[in-house]
Amino acid sequence: MAMIFLGGSRDIFELPAPAIERIGAIVAAEHGVLIGDAPGADAEMQGLLAGYNYEHVGVFHAGAEPRNNLGDWAAYHIPPPDGAKGFAVHAGKDREMARRADFGLMVWDGASPGTCLNVLRLAMIASPCVVYDTMRGMVTTVHNTADWRALIHNAGPDMRRQVEARMTADERLALPA
């Protein structure tokens, strides 16, 4: 069973039809799903999976309890480092999902540095990730850091700066020049 990291931007409250179809194919193939507990794309994807009564889902969360676990699935608590604030609270769980994933599917609003960074995390370990960029109306598959560089190039230098500000030293070393 392949493990698929599903995620996306917190500002997305409607999944694109092709992403819904692809999630249906994941369910039909009985792949495992790794998903976060955030509002937005994570919750929308959870709702879709719950509607299928799909069981092969793990919800990753940084807080004491998941913010969203719409299918009452197994929950995996990845506590943040002491003193973590903002995006750093949830970065550990995102890294863990990427580490465990064979593939990714991200629904990106073209502006979320966290989603873009998750695509890089998957590219760093050569786990292909299908990205639905809702801002630009594009779908692309990122296989490696060179593909990621093309994705971030389309998003512009401000996005790259935001992503770089959130990276660990290891992630920065993997960043293409």
C-alpha cells in the first residue's frame, strides 16, 4: 500500500474537481493517506475521505488533540519544539508526513509558503507530488528539486523568500541554486 501525503493551503475551502477525482482514485486503489488537521484544504480533503467512509487515513497534529479529524481516524501527535510559535508549531508534523510518504497531492493557493515547502520536502526524498495550483490554474507533478525550482519560479521571488524563511538547515542545503 502506497502512502500519500494529502495537504494544501488553509485558505482553500473548495477543492478543484481534478483533485477530488484523484482522491477518489486514491480511495479506489486503497492507498494509505497521511493528512494534517488544519482548516482549509486539509479539512476539505478529510470531509471527502469521510464521505467515502475511508479507513486508511492517519491524521497528524501538533496540538493536544487534532483540530479536525472528520473520520475519527488514527491520530498521530507530533509535538512542536519548546517555544515554537506560528508556522513552527506545525512544521514537525508536516516533515513527518513527508518523511513517511511515497507520493504527495497538494492543493495550493499559490501563496501559502507552508504548502510550497511541503512540496519541497517531498521532492528532497524523490516522492512525486501532484500540485494543483489554484491561483494559476495549473497542475504539475514535482519529482525533484529542479521541478520544485520551476514551481517556485512561477510563484515569484517573494514566495521563495517566505519559503526560505521557514526552512531548516537541511532543507536549505537541498534548495536548488
